[in-house]
Amino acid sequence: MNPFAQNYGHIKALTASIDKKYHDLFISMVSFTKRCTFKVDLEYRKITSNEIIVYDIELSEFIHRKVSVLKIHLKEPLLTEGDISGIYNAFTEANITDPKVREQHKRALKTDTSNEKTNSDPTLYHL
């Protein structure tokens, strides 16, 4: 599956649990090992993008650079301690903890992805 499409699904699941005012704050970062060769639009490698693709060894650096750029552009933090606590609590409450329900969820996801065959964009990356 296209990793950005997969992250999009994850972000949609997370945003379903929180206030709409936080929805545009997500940044999709996809990381691959050096065994992969990127064949991507260079926009996906720019820190200014909200969809970023990096090698695993670059991930910490890209996160640090992204945070630094945001701090330069913003006069105040995006989230207060109260916002962070509220989001954390919403995610905790939405978490599936029952092992049976979690297993059903995993099976449903596998069925969905196998039905889609492969929804990959072959120009995005090469393994």
C-alpha cells in the first residue's frame, strides 16, 4: 500500500477522536531503511512539506528540523499543556485494549488491504 495513503488512514482515525481545531496540525512522515531507493517528487524531501519521506537514519534530524522551523515561524506554541493532555486522553480512551476486539480489528484491516490488492504508486519508492 502507498505509505502516504496508509498514514492518511491513520491520521483520519486519530482525528476522529479529537476536536476539529487540531486536525490540520498533523504531519505525515514516512521512513524507510537505506535498502530502499526513493523515486519521489522532491517536495516529499523538503522540511516545508506536511508529507515527508525520509530514510530511517534521517528521521530524528527531520523531526528536529521541522520543530525548529515551526518555532521560528510561530510566536506561540501550537498547543498548550491542556491541549496536549486533552488529545492524549482522547487517544487513550479511543485505544482498543480488549484483545478480542483488537484481533477483530486487525483481521478487518487485513481483509480491507487484501481486497484493494496493491494500491501502491510505483513511482513513489522502490524496494
